[in-house]
Amino acid sequence: MKMIRAIIRPEKSEEVVDALAESGYVALTKMEVVGRGKQKGLHVGGIYYDELPKVMLLLVVEDHRCEEVVGIISRTAYTGSFGDGKIFISPVEEAYTVRTGAAGL
């Protein structure tokens, strides 16, 4: 299993979530976060925004579906501008359902 952490623009989050749902991925966690990337914030006129609002999506998927999910997120979140986001992938050794204690997804 893999955990996918996608940090994307807030205005693209619903579009990404809908695209994932259409492809059969409905289990995810969505959080509003703030941060900055390589551009170190944003300068608009004389105002400097150190941290910008983002949305972080967390998904755990089977290994063979990871590339597909990353593709969906990448295509749907893309605007071509700085700040489109970042996707991180980590291995997941185990997962358990709290209610039943069942292992796996």
C-alpha cells in the first residue's frame, strides 16, 4: 500500500475530489493547510504573503493503483502556474479499521 499526500490549490480541491470519486477513489482525508513552496510566498504589489492557503488530500491506495491516482491528481490540479502543488508518496506497512479491527484497506 502507498500513502499519497497531495498539496493543491484550494480552488482545485473539489474538482480533484470529484475526479477521484468518478474513478472509484472515495476514501480520502481532506485538510485545509497553509504553507509555501520554492517561491517562498507571494509578492503582490507591496504586500508579501509568507504562507498561502492550500488543501492537503491524504489517500491510501494499493501499490498497483498509485500511478493512476497520481495521474488523476496531477491532471486535475494543474493550472500551469507557480503554486499548483506537490504530491508525496510513502509506503504504508499496515492499516487497520478502528471499528472492526480488520487489517488492510
